[in-house]
Amino acid sequence: MGTFTTAYSQTLAVEVSETGGQYVEAPVSGSRGPAREGTLVAMLAGNDEAIEHVEPLINAMCAQRFRCGAVPAALSMKLAVNTFLITMVTGLAETFHFAAQTGADTEVELRQRVAHRPRCRARCGRTRGRWRSSPGGGGAGTAALAVAG
């Protein structure tokens, strides 16, 4: 259960198979909170028999699981989902940057209108609502939310 390159996963699948084992690719989506709560989402790839064998372990950690097909389909899906999440977080940072540059009250307006959305709340919950930009004001791509330690 991890996220690494699809080529590496394919290599592992071949090496495990050559030794007589069965490989299941099982990246998960979620952070520490969902991991503690057992509400991660698993993406699974491999042969059906091997997936059925590990499903009880996966079920203990994950509220949902999706069979994605052959290796490396689960990692491909995980990386696609991560790409979407990265664009969302980047958009949120740019929103705070734009609002601050145009004089909007980022604490009141944006936190009430943007950050209350469930997905944003999950991502913004780790922030202290601060934004910063590169010295000199910068432009697109220079804003970042300050993440709580």
C-alpha cells in the first residue's frame, strides 16, 4: 500500500510472480484522519484471486475499495486522482492570492464561501488561513497557503 511509479509496480508484479507469489497493487486515498478512522479509499489491481485474499485486510482500513483491473491500473487511477487534487489545492491558493491582492477580506469572505465546502475543508483544515506570495507580489503560481505544522 503505497504510491510510487507504475513502472516500479509492474516490475514488482513480475518479480513476485517469478517467485510464485501474487501481487496486489493497493494505493489508498486519504490522510491520517481517515486512516485512523478506517475510512480510506483503496484502489486495487491484480488478479481476482489475489485481491479476494487480501480484501479482509483492506476492509479493516478502507470504507471503500475499487477494483481497477490489471497492474498498474490502481496506481494510474491514484495518480490521476492526485492530479485533480493538486489542481484543486493550487486553485485555492491562487484564489486566496487573488483576493488578497484585490483587497478582499480573505478571513471572512473566502473562508466562509470557499473553505466551508467539504473537500476544501479537508484540505484547508491543515492551514491557518494564511497565504503568502513571493517577494514583490509575484504573479500566477506564486501563492501558497501556509500549512500548519
